[in-house]
Amino acid sequence: MEAQAPVAVVLVPFTAQGHLNQLLHFSRLLSAWGLPVHFVSSATHNRQAKLRVEGWNPETISNIHFHDLPLPPFPTPPPDPHALNKFPDHLLPAFEATAHLRHPFAALLHTLSSTARRIVVVHESQMNFARQEASNYPNAESYQFHCPSAIFRSFLQEFKAMGKLTDQVTNSSGLPKLLLDGYFTQRFYDFLSSRREMVMAPAAGHLFNTCRLIEGQFLDLLARDTYLGSKIWAIGPLNPIDAARSSCCHWCLEWLDKQPPKSVIYVSFGTMSSISDEQICEIAVGLERSKHKFVWVVREADKGDIFAQGEKEEVRRIQLPEGPFPGTRSPQPAPPPLLPPLPPPTTGRPSYGSSDGNPHGPTPPPNYSYLAGAR
């Protein structure tokens, strides 16, 4: 009879790029300790996570197991760069479809419960069904993983409504109060409400992708409060890059290392936000007039299924400003970015390099744009 594994770790990420990526990097750290790790999502989102991972190849690690759970078809509308509310409502059909993962996840957990003496489920709040299913097994416990920063978690509207974030804490941090009114759409609030209704069992703890050096004040705030209901751990940053390995350095990072501390502006709106061409031009003018060095990542937002392409759908080409703007220089081609190429459906303009006029090699695939301003 085959011996039971002492511990099996089951990771259940939310189906958006920034969430998939963080828990995939966490799986690498866990696997390094010899733990069997089960990464659970739909086939589409597992494929996305593996394709876009940076710095390592998940297929080469034998104790990371990907489970492609069935997901029925869902609409994948394109992002709207002209939407007045920049919240990515176009992703909500994909988010709402994840409710269908619950039953196949329950079946997987049943199988794992008989092959491992202990099961640790790590899930995100939007995947609360995983915690509820884990509560059915005496040898399982669950932990909630938080992708956003500890400061953002502290600023959430529901947290402020309880009066836990005081003016003293806010003012001493040097940050203004964050107002979320009007940011989330009603449909997203309804989605979050439906996920809260899925769970009654408490979490054994909460994991944050941060560290004390970066967010010590806000980790202390969360740890002192009973709102989360259990212990918290800071396990980040979940970064796979070894800074000691010079071969990992992209030319932009080498340039960045030569700049004085706190002298470079980094601009990125992530994988969910769609910015209009007019807004891109305004950002370009603002960066130039700021007279600060900058690194700016420009890309179109993801669709719910990044591999889906409608027959009559027109692929948007991101329009980076060509100038002339007062005081600007024409961007130069850059080498492929640190990240591997994104899949063909994700579009953008070719990458651009430093505005100091230096050439930097061939142009990467047209799926991701990047502009750096150096003086």
C-alpha cells in the first residue's frame, strides 16, 4: 500500500492575471520545501498562468500539479477604453463563471483527503467555496490569501465603516484617505456578496504578499484587530528573480540600478484597466513635464479568456504617442521585456526603450508596450 503524503497544499487562485501569478510563484516556494502542491483553476486560466510566468518554468517542477477543472463557456467581451468607470466590468462574466468550479473542486478535495494525512487549502476571498469545502474534512484547514497590499486591505470601505482606521494612523503614514465610493460597480458588489454567502467556516489564518519592511505599520494594524478573525502572516514579496544573478538583468533594470534612490516614476495600470488613446497622450505629456525619469508600461486590458478571439472582433492596437511633444525624444526599440511573450490575443504596440536615444536591440512581439524616459 502506498504511503500517504504528510501534507498536500492546494492553491485556489482567483481567475485574473495578478492573482494567478502570485499564487503560482507561491507554489514554487512551497515546492522547494518538498511539499506536493496542487494548483487548481480552469484549463484556460492554468494555461494563462503557465504561459505568462516569469523567471522559471512550472513544467520542470515535478511536485507542482496543475488541475484543470471544467468551466462552462462564458462571454468574453473586449475591454472598453472609453468607459467612464475604469473598473473592469468586462471581466465579470469570467469571474461569475468560477462558481461552477465548486463541485469539481469538492471532488478533487475528496480524492486528496484519502491520499494525504493533512491538507492545507490556500484560497482567495473570491474563491470562498474552497474554504467551505475544506471544512468538511477533519484533516483539512484553509488559509485566505490576499493579493492586494496590507494598506489597501486596511483602507477597504467595510473596514473603515467599523471605525478601525483612525485619522492618526492615516495621517502618520503620510497618505490621504482612500475613498472607494463609485469605484466598484453594483454588479461587482453583487458578485462579492454572492461569494460571502458561500462560506460559513472561519479561516485558520490570512496570508499577505508583503513584508514588514514595506508595510510593517499596516500589518500591525491588521494584526491588532479582530476583524480578520485569525492570525496573519506576511509571506512576500513573492518575487522569483534572484538579484544576485546578473544574467537576469534586463537593460531597463540595469539602467534603473544606476539611478539615485526615489528618482524614477513607475507607471502601470495592470492587466485589467483599459486606457484610451487620448488618456495615454495626456499621461505622456504629464510624464514629460514632470521632469522626472520614468518607466511606463502600456498594454491593453485582458479579456476574461485571453485566448478567445471573436470572428468579427477588431483587435485594438495601443497608440503610443509619437510626438512631437515639447522636450521629448522619439522612443527607440527595446529588447524583449523580462516577461516572456504574452499570447497573441493580447495586443499593443511594439516595446519602446529609453528616450535618451540609445538603441536597444530588436523589437519584441506586438503584445505589450513599454516606454522609459531617461535624462
